[in-house]
Amino acid sequence: MTDSRHALIIANDRYADQGLKKLEAPAQDAVALERVLHDPQIGDFEVEVVHNASADLMRRRIQGFFNDRRRADTLLLHFSCHGLKSESGELYFAASDTEPPLLAATAVASQFVRGCMSGTRAGRSVLFLDCCYGGAFSRGSASVRASGEVNVLESFAKDEPASGRGWAVITASDSMEYSFEGNELAENSAPRPSVFTHAVVEGLETGEADLDADGNVSLDDLYEYVYRHVREQNPHQTPKKAAELQGELHLAHSRRGGIKIVAIPSPSALRAALHSDDFLTRQGAVTELCHRLQRPELPVAEGARQHLGEVAHDEVQPLADLAAGALSEIRLAPSPDRLDFGRIPRGSTPPKQSVIMQGPPLARHCVVQPKQPWLRVDPTRNGMEVHVDTTATGRLSGDIALKGVADESVIHVEAEVTPADGAPKPEPHVSDDSTTPKPRPEDKRRTVVIDSSRIPSKPEEPPKTAEQQKRTDGTTPSRRAPALAGAALALAVTALAMLFMTIQRGVVAVVARADAGVTGNVEDNIREHGALTPLIVCLITGAAALVAGAFARHDLGARREHYTKQAASGTQTLTSVAKGLAIPTLVLAVLAGIAYLVGSAQW
């Protein structure tokens, strides 16, 4: 975000007047909203919070917030408090010292806020109103008699502000009637203000409000997300929006659109080779793209991935299979994809477990997003470390979402936080966020990027012996895939040698047939010089090379955790070379066999 962005959060939950009910949500909502708006990876706002302020201080802060701004500025004002309606029908925002009979003097009028918005030079101003209208008065309060409806947007959406490029107002609810039964407020007549702000925070923090998955949360995206979320939680509460904006207003960044890497196109000579009329030239180009896909420079690898995607869809089957096999190696492969922390004492040092991301650098590059606030992820050189918060007891179950350049994956996490010695019994199963440990203000970032190309590499260690490579679970790294890959390469080389032998003997047989004149028979010459035997061996060994390579790749993908990094890399290299040799060898051998069957009967 290049423009200057400022936010003012006003949260009032305690009131001197006994007739105004205390609110539970504003304080915690202000902390959560400040966190996501201030996070440079999400909102990137400069945030100020005003908590339980007097009406005079609120007016000073609001006017100061809108004054002395520039056209490039974006301003966001958030109210979380009681909303009151005067006898004349004007909307007021309650301050800590508000006296309901003296609203004009002790509360902040909506027209004052609108006047500040209209007079600012800021390019865009956004107002969020998470106000409780129906539930403002305690039982027996006779301070104010409410009548009619609170039409919130009418106080702001009468006409366009005099300056600036635009404004927008989103309310938690509108047209909320006060509902009294005698002197008692009717039960459930007022929505909980926390539903609205919780939806705003969740939509921005998780990126789920990025409905069009373009990497940004626009005002329209956020409103649609909040509207659906609030209606699901409380069907009697309907958020409303009014806006006069030029263009689209982006309120936050989002990783929901997945990884986007600006690709470096492959060299022009390589692209030209992909469109050559010669099959072997195109095959060489595809093989080179497969090598570029393994490069640690992510833009280079991404450029190769895009070209290989075109080959996999548009080329002949052998080359399409070669491209598809290379592309399958860059899918997300977390190991393990399920973590169980077992029983953890409450208040203990947060435990951690490591997850290794398999494959080349492009496959390891991903966005990691914990879905629950008690999960934290830190990137490492080869993957990530997963931490569990131990501040509250109960059984925890959650997921970590991974988004890569090619696909998505999930790591499931289980844990049970038990009471420390002498503590009360554990609470029941943690099924929602109300009993789940809340994210602390200092936890500024829940979404992280695993990017091995930017993490300094450690000095290479000397090769380990088989005994040193034994796993902690007592197993030894498997050698099956490398052995199969080596066999595939040996078979492919054998097939190529047999093809050369076939061609050599075939040429000698054709020359002998020409020397024999009209009495000669090419079929007899070919059998005499033994050209068929190496041809048959070539076909068998070439096919066997492809089968062995396929088994090696399958075993490597299915049991990745059983192989060291060197073994996996060696297997991929050997199978790629074997496939590159075997496919053209088989094609030429089949063509030679067809030529023999057709020509022997006519010559």
C-alpha cells in the first residue's frame, strides 16, 4: 500500500450514567481490529485507539483525525459503543460521560462526524459503525423514551461530501427499533456488537474476505463477507452500506489468491526450440525446461513451469508426459501432514514440531495460514516449525492451510492442554473461538511465507554413513527408488546401444540385398546379419526403462519421508535422463520395425 493510511478506533464499554448498560465487546474488539489494521502484511494502517473517552475528548480526536490530510490519504473511523436517538430523531454516539437527557452536550452527534468527513481533504474516508441501538438502556431506565426507528445511514448518506474522492459507511445494523415491554427491555431485541467487528477482523486476518481472490480485500469484498457472516450468526441483524467512491478501495492485502511469482520467460532460443519441426529438438527443449524448473531462482523456475504447462496440454504424448511428470514434482508435499502434540501442561513452554517441505525450491515456496488463533508457524530453511499456545485448557483441533504456485494442501494439528498441578479440571472440548486462546496483541502476523530461496543456507555437512542416517523412529533411509532409477537408466542405455546395433546391421543387410540383384531378398539378408534380435531387445529394454522409472517416481512420491534429500534429488535426475533416452529410442525402434514389415515384402 503506497498511500498514507490512518485509522481511528473509538471503543466505549463503560458509562457513568447508570441507565446505560455496560458492553462486553468493545475493548477486545478494539484490540483485535487494531492488530489486523496495523499489520503491514494486512492493513498497513497507522492506528490510534480511544477507549472510554469523554464526549469532549471524542470530538477533539475525531476532528483532529480528519484535519490536515492530503488527497492521497485513506482514513478509517470505527465506532464501537451505544448509539442513541434524540427526540428530534438525530443519531448520537454515547461517550463515557453521556447523560441521555443531555445528548447534544454530552454525546457525539452523527452530524458532527459527517461534517468532519465532508471537510477533510483526504481522498477516501470509511466509517464503520458497530453500535448497539436497541440495547442501550438498563432495566427501569426512564432517562430516554425511544420512539420509531434508528435509520443510521440517513445520518450520513444524504449527499456527497464537498471534497475528496469518496466516502463509505458500513453499519452493523440499520433501522433497529427499540423494543420495550413496560419498563423492561425486551429480551434479545438488540444484536451483539461483537458479531460485526469479529467478522471484519476474521475476514481481513484470514484473507477469506478476498472473495475474488485477487490478493486484495476491497470495500465491496469486505461488506459482502461481513454481511453473510453476520446474517449467519444473527438473522435479525442486517449490515448496511452506503458509498460514493471513484474506483475500487482496497482495505487490506490478502494471501487468499495464492502465490503469484513474476516469471522470467525462458530464453528465446529455448522457446524457438519448443516450436521446432524436429521431434528431438523439441524433446531437448522440454528436458532443459525440466532442469530450469529445479532452479533456486524462483522467477526462472516459474517461467519454466508456465512453459511446461503449455507443453503438457499441447504437445504429442511422449513430450506431454515428460512435462506432466516434471510438473507433478512441484506440488506441495508437507511431511508430515498431520501433527499430534499429545497432552501438554497448561502454561508450559509452547511445544513445537517441525514440518519439512519436500521437492525443489518452487514446490517449497508457499503461503502458510493457521486457521486457529492458538496455532503459530515460523518458517525454517526446509519448511516450518508449528507451535501450540498453552494458555487455556481443553482439546484443540485445527488446520494449517498451505497455498503454493500449483496447488493447496492442509496440515492437521491435534493437542490437549491439561491443567498444571493443583489447577482445576480441564474444560470440555474446545469447539469454538470463545474458549480458544485468543491471539495476543504482539502476535502481529499469523500468515507467513515459506521461501527457501530467501533463507540463508547452512554450511553443507559431510555425507553421512548409513548408521548416521538412521531415523529417530529406528528406520534406515530407503534405497528402492534410487536403485530403480539406476536400473531405468541402465536399461535406457542398453536400448540405445541395441538401436545402434540394429541400424548398423540393417544397413549391412540392405547393402547385401543391393549386391544380390534381382535374385536377392532383403528379409533373408536381415535375418542372416541378425538385425532383428537387437531390435527386439531394444524394444523390450526401452519399455522396461520407462516402467522402472515410473515405479521409481511413484515410490519416491508415495514414501518421500523415507528418502534423504540427496537420494530424492538423484532419483529425479536419473529418471529424467532415462526417460529422455528411452522415449526417442523406442520411437525410432518402432519406426524401424514398421519399415522392416513394410519393405521386406516388396524388396
